Amino acid sequence: MTIDRYGLETSATDPVAVAAFGDAVHGVAAHRPTAGAALGRSLVADPDFVAAHALKGFANLILAREELVPTAAAALADARSAARRRPASADEDVLVAALSDALDGRFAGAAHRLERGFARRPTTLLPFKLAHSLRFMIGDAGGMLAASDHMLAAWQADDPAAGFLLGCHAFGLEEHGDYAAAERFGRRAVALAPEDAWGQHAVGHVFEMRGDTDAGIAWLEDGRGTWSRCNNFSFHMAWHLALLLLERRDRDRVLAVYDAEVRPVQTDDFRDVANAVSLLWRLDRSGIDVGRRWDDLAEIARRRRTDTTLVFASLHTLIALVAVGDHAGAADMTAALAVRAAEASEQGRVAARVGLPLARVITGMAERGRGPALDRLALDLHRLGGSNAQRDLFMLLLAEAADLAGDGHASRAIDTVRHRLKTEDRLIAAVCGREPHLVAAVPHH
């Protein structure tokens, strides 16, 4: 048995495999594009490395693409086969069991298994980061913060993972609206681990939610040397920068950042698409001509119009289809969500409670007086997963729907829910027609 540099006990003994696996875990924590290659080197050096197979499975599953589920399942099968040839460590057993839970669609159960399995060693980086990521995907901010609170009891500043662990704690605090503590822990995380883009991200969220636009732009620009070297997480960091620039009404620069940093390549990763869709929607509503920028997103959305692996991603797909007037594609996506909503699964419940009702609002299928309660949907948005900042797109959509419906009660309730987390900005006034000169027409394609 060998303990990797971040505290995970594995059955691997080959030094090349162990070192490469450590590089992969570091790459995951730092959102580096080198993580996949390092994981590949680890498995070449030791094809029976159980933890490496498990990490490969999680890495594919977290991408939330229906065509990658078989790849994740194959990784689980490989991990189990390797464990039959060479006894796995107790830590690896937990990883494999959690991967099985996640493959069955039980992300909350997988996160709970990881946290319970490492309850006595909560600073072990890989299971902690995986559980944090899973809870992020299902919108379980309470679970994220509870886990990081437990981790802090064992945390030590000289732990090799110290900064990465604090960055996750900072994000959990931010999602709960504890902005002062989030900023404090996030800054310390980055001081301990300058490569901690997630800690930088948490502090960026704080500035955005406080409405401290200039400080947020300065923070992101100062950290550019770190986050610009990330994998596609760099696109997301640029998205945050663009939102702040939009709030400052620096329209030319917003478009420049979109083209060069938010959407520099036409990837179909749901996170990249979500960045682009939510920014373009805001630009449209702010009266900024986005040209043909919806087109590549529409092409991807048409390919993804029945993929409901993650409801959060499906709704962004739907918005892109609606934006270009693809009514048939939007109908296909809504129908697929209806099928998902009938399932007794984690994402099925999300689709039933939030996804399908929200899809009907987005497509205009909810007749006035007969649609879903918009204020209830606002309270349930966290179930979609992602961050408060990402879900703000849906909050703005609901605010616009309530205003168009003349539903004063819903408008007031939505404003109240939003203001618990985010300082008022000009965009909500724009989408609700309170600043008519900012409101754009529906895009023409």
C-alpha cells in the first residue's frame, strides 16, 4: 500500500504510477488541462491502479453527457476487475462504491459515501473535491458547507492540500451568503495555493454578489496569470469577468472578452455552453447586438435537444433553441424533460419539480393564470445545481415572466429571493422593462 501526496491510501506501489496519479489529483484540484494526461500515464504504468480507474470514471461522469456514461461505466468495471486481481485499499473501496452510486444517478448518495468513508480523514483531497463537485452539480450548498466545516476541524496549514481545501470552504460560504467569511477564506486559500483557481473563483463570486464591480474586475485581472492557464474553467472565469464588465456597461469589452475568452472555441461541454448562453441572453436584454453569436450554440443545442443527463444543462440548451426561434427543437427538449420528470430518479425529481415547469416558462407554453407559480419556482431554483451566479439567469427569466404576466405578487417575491443573495443591479430593471432603453428585441435569425 502507498499513500499519495494528498493522503489517499492506494494499492499501487509503482513509483511512476503513484507520482502520475498525484499529478492528476493536483490537476483536478487546480483545474489544469494536464490532469487527463497525468491520469493516463498513471494507468499505463499500473493498469491495475484502482483509484486511477475510479477517478477516470468520475471525470467522465461529471461532464454530464449521455454519450460519456458508458465510458464512466467501463472505468467502474475496470476498477472492479483490477480489485479482483490485486486487493484494493479501503480508500479505493470507498471511491469505487461512490462511483457506482453516481453512475446510478445518486449524486447525493455518492457524496455522502465519500464523506462518510473519509470522516476520520476529511482533508484527504481527492474524495473531498469529488464530493464537493457532486454536491455543486445538484445544488446542495448545505452539504458542501457541512463537509467543509467538518474538514476545518482537521485542517492544518502545512497540509499539501491546505489551499485547495480552503478554496472549497470559501465557495460554500459564498453560496450561503456569508460574504465576509468567504472572502477571508478565499484570499487565504489563494495565498497558500496560488494555483487555487476555485478559491479565486469564490472571491470573484463575493464581489459579484456584493455588486462591488470595480474590485471584482481588479481581482479577476490580478489572478489572470493563474486562471488563464486552467482547462475550460478559464472560460468560466472569463464569464465572471464579462458579467462584471456588463454591469459597468463596458459593452465593447464584454463582446471582446466573449469572443476571445468565454467562447474562443466552439466546444460542446455543457459548462462552456452555459457560460455562453447566459451571457448572450443578458447581452440581448441589455440592448447589445450580439450578431451571429447564437449560431454555433444553436447547432450544439440541436444535437443536444434530447439530452437530459443534467437538467441544468438541458435548460441552457432550451434557451439557445428559443433564442434562434427553433420551435421544433424547443418542443423536443421540453418533451424530453417531460419524460425525465416521470422517472423516479434524482434528476427525474429535479425535472418534475423545477426543470419542466421552468421549460414551459421559457418556451411560453404556460398560459397566463395557468402556469406554474413563479415565486415557488424561484425558491426551488437551487435544486437545479450550479452556483447562485449561474442560476441568476433563471431568476432573471422568472422576473421577466412575472412582469410580462402582470403578476405583482410573484415579481415582489422573486425580487425578495434574489436580493437575499445578490445586490440589486441594472439588469433586473432592464429585463422587467423598468429601463426600456436597455431592453433588446428578440434576436432575429
